[in-house]
Amino acid sequence: MYSHKRITDTKLLLKQVELFIEDAPSTISLLANLTALLKQYYPDANWIGFYLAKEDYLYLGPFQGESACQLMQWGKGVCGTAALTKTTQIVENVHKLKNHIACDVNSMSEIVIPIIINEKVYGVLDIDSPVEADFDKKDQDFLEALVELIKPRLEII
């Protein structure tokens, strides 16, 4: 059912991100383009997007996929846990988590990368997959590099 074919040249993908950063007129434009680019890299993902932080909540930002939860409290679900702990979360099977927030019942695995700027949580990058154990250390390294690349631009736009 799922092709599980991903672009293998992450360096080229990060070069494309650099171009998006240079041309971005706003944060929303940049994050929206990044979700589209990531959808090309993760064609089987059923949800890719950003949640942005405000006080003790994450609110829905640009995304690709089905409609989603609009507001999440820190510490709740995979995204809230990533925000609270300021650490990347990789979950092989979200249905085994007691505090999972099910926005899409087809999601099986999830990776969430926190975006930390000046020691504060700016938001998170969230990717869901209908494939169990779809994310690994290679994905973590790539997505953390992507987040590091965009952070300076997020500070100024």
C-alpha cells in the first residue's frame, strides 16, 4: 500500500531549504513551503506540519494532511511532550501511548522535533505516518538539521 520511497539526497534537500529561507517574506510562507517540501521527501506521511508555541500551548501552524487539532497543551501527546521536554520524540506506535492525541486514526508512528530559540520553545515540527516504526535516527538527524537551518530566520521574520 505504501511506497516507502524517500529522496535519498538530504544534502540537496537542505540546499532547497536554504533557498526557501532566502526568499521567505514571512514565517508562514517559509513554514508552508517547508511542509510541501517535506511531503515530497516523506510521500507516505499522512500529516506534516508545525505547531507554534504560545504560553503553555501549541497552536496549529502550516501543515499538509487531514484537518488537525488546533490547540494542544504542553505535556499532552507527542507534540506536547516534545515541547515540555525540549527533546525529539520518536514513537513507533502511537496507539500504545496513553496520552496520545489522535487527530488522525490512521497515524501509526510519529516524529516530533522541538524548535528551541534562545532556550524557549518556538514550536515543533510534527510528522505522522500510517506505517509503524517509520522513523529512525536518520530521520531525526535530518529533521534536526533542517530545524537548525531555519531557526535564525524564524527569529527575524
